[in-house]
Amino acid sequence: MLVKLYENTDLSQNFETDWFPIDYSSRKPRLKARSLNVVWENVEGNLKGQLEIFTSPDRKTKTVGTNLTISSNTNIQDTSVLLFCVSVPYVKFRFHSNGTTSGKIRVFIEIQQ
């Protein structure tokens, strides 16, 4: 099941999110976050935007999970999927526009039993 975790409709500005809890293991039935799916579209301007994805066990320490370059107008036909190899309690996103003038980005989380 895909659940929208985050959406931003203004990629002309840099942004950083708060931490999102993604540990569903205590739920009944037991659920697990399997992947993050990142989709962007209608991106214009200098196509060099950078999306950093951070993970954390406690919202205090952070590790860079990955960096995605927003180098095309859309990736709707080739969505970026990041698989979780280990359980990650929290994620957050930071975007650097680097000259991007518009666009929309959405992040979904895939949850499975």
C-alpha cells in the first residue's frame, strides 16, 4: 500500500521538513515500511535541484540516506524508489533548488504486512 508522506508544490524555494515517523512495527497487524517513492513533475528552470533524504534513529542524529538530482522535468514514468534494508524510525527531506523555478514533488511510503 502506498501512502503519501510529503508533498511540495513550489520547487523554486529551498526547504527542509520536520522528521516523519515511519516505524509502523508496533501496529496491529504488524506493518513495515518497505520503500520511499519520490515523484516529481512540471519542473522548470535550471534542472539541478538536489533532494537529500536523511534517516534517524532518534530525531537528533542524522545520516544521509541518499541524494537525488532533479535533472528532468518529470520522472512520472521512472519513479525513484529507495528500498529500506533495515528498519528506519524517522526520515526527513531537504531540497536545494539550485535555479529550479517551479515544479512539484511528492514522496510516498510503501507499507506492507
